[in-house]
Amino acid sequence: MTPLETLPLGIDARDALLIDRLHGNLPLTEHPFAVVGAELGMDEDEVLDRLRRLLSQGVLTRLGPLYHIERAGGKFVLAALEVPEARFDEATEIVNAFSEVAHNYRREHAFNMWFVVATESAAQCDAVLARIAAATGLEVHAFPKEREYCVGLRLPAAVAAGER
């Protein structure tokens, strides 16, 4: 890391190296974190301790594989609600209580709440969307995936000073 690079709050240079390394191609071995650690000059315990800390502090929100859920018979659907401002917090709690809701975002738009539902089957997805509509009393607008694109976005953990 050059002197012109800065780190986000909550991480040090070794955390940044680890985060950047884990952006893809986790070794398919019995001890993948030992292999990654060896590449970075860390042992397996240090890698695991750093990941636990980063997850518990909310620096990382998720560590896991990305699946093509449809290949396994499942379904992802992007959905939106038009939530009255006075009910936004209430609706957020209701929607987030569903274990099938993977992401939930507030947007400045008539459809001001957007979320992703992920289920093991198409029928289950439709049922969850119906249950969310019933629980919130709001119409759920579903936008099923028509085509998949691989963007491959990789953001470095360390950023050049002034780019924030």
C-alpha cells in the first residue's frame, strides 16, 4: 500500500489484503483459509479471527458463495413496495422478518422499498411475496429476472486518498 492510500474505518492493512484476496476463487480444499493465509503471510487462525471480527463489527456483512439458484430449482425475485412514509419503519420490520428476504433497500422513488426474495422453488417465492403483501397490507410489485449478467465488480478495500 502506498502512502497515498487510506483504509476505511475499522480495518488495517492486513484486513484490506484479506478482503481483497477473498473477492473470488476461494480454494476448494479442506482448509481454504489456511491456503489463503499462506498466500498472505498469515496462519489459518489469524485469517479466521480477522473474518470473525470484521463480520461481528459489521465491516463485512456477509461471507459466502454466490449461487445460480435457478440451476438448483430455486428463484430470486427483485420486489418493490410503495410504502407511506409514516409506515416505512413498520414495513421495514415486517419485510425484514421474512428469512427469504436477502436484501432490503430504501430508494427515493414512488416505489421506495426494494428487496430481494430468494427461495428454494418458484412456488415458494410466489407464496412469500403473497405473505409479504398480506402482512404489510401493501401491493408487492415483483420483477423476476429475465436474463442474468455477470458484472464482476471488485472494489479494493484500500482507496486512494481523496477518492472518498
